[in-house]
Amino acid sequence: MEFTLQHFIALLPLLAICTSVVVVMLAIAWRRDHDRTFILSAIGLNLALLALLPALDTAPLEVTQLLLIDRFALFYSGLLLVATLACMTLAHAYLGEGNDRAGFAGNRDELYLLLLLSVAGGVVLVSSQHLAGLFIGLELLSVPVYGLVGYAFFHKRSLEASIKYMVLSAASSAFLLFGIALLYAEAGSLAFDAIGASLAAHGSSPLVQAGIGLMLIGLGFKLSLVPFHLWTPDVYEGAPAPVAAFLATASKVAVFAVLLRLYQMSPAVQGGWLNEGLTLIAIASILLGNLLALNQSNLKRLLGYSSIAHLGYLLVALIVGDGLAVETAGVYLATYTLTSLGAFGVISLMSSPFKEQDADTLYTYRGLFWRRPYLTVVLTLMMLSLAGIPLTAGFIGKFYVIATGVEAKQWWLLGALIIGSAIGLFYYLRVIVTLFLPQPGLHRHDAPLDWSQKASGLVLLGIAALVLFIGVYPQPLLALVQGAGL
């Protein structure tokens, strides 16, 4: 296949990220400077975002057998880049200045490098149309996260979380690879469309069903679906707050997007026992995720269990597979990403890696309104959005999921969704009430005013404004998602 200028333009976002990786690596080797490393990384991500515009003019375009650069891939690439840019800005404030006494300041720069490497894997993943591309993208996305989760290595919980995630992630990759091998043995190809055509022509043999089941185990781990969810609360609690934000947003968006593409390009893998299995997994994820979040006194663990439930809601779109499904997935992932970034962003600004642990216990947030009012407003809005309250982005996402379920007459799933949402409302409101509880002897003051805190504060306020804007006027997001359909 001849590589033309069009192919080069289509790959510009990925090339911009990879160039940024090299530039940042050389800059760190030359001289460590936390601010400069952050600025170079942010410039690279912004250039990658700008490169999406010329890439749109070339879409759809197949770049080798592995990648398909179309509007779907570019939409999710944009979502990944925005989420990573927000996480990077929060990480700069989180790592902070003036922490040289901790003996950790010299190692701050590599966090940005790992984030860039991981988002490069995410862009490969959402553009994949081939199981080899899927595996390469997934590993490039996941391997840097091992280091990110254990970045605050002097905390026992951070190191423990990293080891847990690494071991379990390696096991899930083994399941995924074995499933890919079984599918290849039956279909004779690793391309999504060729697999679909082969299965449609010859039917699903036990080998194919075993292969799809093993792949589902591997991807279910990455998405924190029940019963592959056990790592989630421990890793969220142990990871530094901006890394937990990245894990909850960019990582899951990339994996769900490629799973959705696989389902759309190979419709023969759907139906039958797989849909029934996914329905059971979705119901279990919704109910168990919400029930386990009820008694949590740690905000990061609460958000971890909440993410299990939200991915369960999102499975409704995957199970339905047609009609509004692709549009629903896009809307829900965009609103969930924004809301999770806002929630973890507040934790990031409240925390420091040089304390014994992040500010993640609910007690830490008692009476926050009287100390940091703007953070309280942001966190309150994020909790309302996660609960799906009207006039927030979360309501639009949940409305689309319900509409998709009603259209496909998935009454069991809808019943679980309604029960899960009612349970979720209780613990989200518990967090909100905690923020406003009076605490004797408190004096009202706002967040620190150095520039890194200001930049992260502006990011948080921007996220809050977007959550409100989408909740009131969702049409721009809907138009964007409709244009990115498969």
C-alpha cells in the first residue's frame, strides 16, 4: 500500500503526540524543569487537537490494514486529548512547586511523558479496525498506567495499587490474546470486517464463542465490569488523584470506543448467548456498583464503584447495537468524561503527593463550602450530574441510555438502571450534604493563588460550565456525536 500525503495528514494527531513524546524526553534528559516539561507536553496535546481539523478532511481513510481514520476515530481521539490535557493540568497543580524538600521533586517530569505515551495508545486504539491494532493500542495505553498508578511510590497504597493493576492487567491481556487466537483460527483474519463476514457466512462455532468470551473477559477487566471489577476501588484509592482521573476517563473511553467499533463492523459477533451474558454483566455492574458505593467513606473508592455502575449503564448501548446505540455511547462517554474529570479535579486540588495520602476521605470534605466555596460548587455540580439530575450533562447521557433501552424494549436493563439510579442518588446526595455541614472554628478561605492552582481552577470552572451548558443546551454535542457515527 502506497503511503501518500493524505495518509500523512490523517495520521497528524498521532504523529503530533509521538513527536511530543520525543521532544519531552530530550528536554528531560537535557535539564529537568517541571514547568517547562508541563508546557511542552501541553503544547504537544494542543497541536494534536488542532491536527484533528485537517485530518477530518481526509476521513474516512484506511492507513494500512490496522488503522481506519474516520470521523468516529477522530471524535474519540479529540475526547481522549481533551481529557488528557485536563488531567495534565491538574497533575501540574497536584505535583506543585515548593515541594523540593520531599526528595521527590526531581522525578515529577516523567509523569507527563507517561501520560503522553498512554494517550498515544488510546488514539491507536480508537482508530483500530484490526485485532492486532487493538492489542498494540491497548498495551501502549495500559503499560504507562502501571507507572502512573505507582508514581507516588513512597506511599504504600500507591505501590500496592500499581502491582495489583499490573498483575491483573497482564492476566486480562492473556485472556484477550487467547481469544484473538481462537477467532483467528476460525475466521482466518484479524480484520474486524473480515471476521464479521466470515462469521456471517459460516456461523458461530464453539471455537468462535470461546474466543469472543475470552476477549470479553480481557476487555471487561479494562472497563471495570462485574465480575472483573475487584481491582477498581483499590487502584482508584492508591493512584494519585490526576492519574485516577485519567484511568476513569481516557482509559475507559478508548476501550469502550474500540469495543463499539468491533460490534458495529462485525455484527455477527452479536446476538445469542453473548447478548444474554452482556445483559447479566450490565445488570450486575449497575446494581453491585451502586450498592457497594453506599457505605464508602472514601471519595475515590466511592467514585470507583460509581464508575462500575456507569459502565453498566453504557452497556445498554452495546447490547442494543443499532438505532440510537452509537449516538448514545458518544453522548454518554462525553458527559461521563466531563463529570468524572470535574470530580477527580476537586480531589486533585485538595491533595498533594507529599502528604501521607490524598484528600479522599469524606471527613476531609466536611464543611468544604466554608473553606473553598468554588471547589464546593464544582463538586456539587459533578455529583448532581453523576446522579443524572436535570439541567446537568449527566441527565442528557442517562436520558439517551433510557431512550435506547425503550426503543429496543430492554425492560430488565431499564429496571436495573432505574433501581441503580435511585440507589446512586442517595450516596451522591450524602457527599453534597457533607460539603455544607457546619464545622465549628472554621474560617472561610479559598484555594491557593499560585499560577498552577489558578490554571487548574480555570480548567475545573470550565468543566463545570460545560456540564451546565450541555445540560441546558445539548444540541452542539448531539450534532458532534451524530457527525461521528460509524
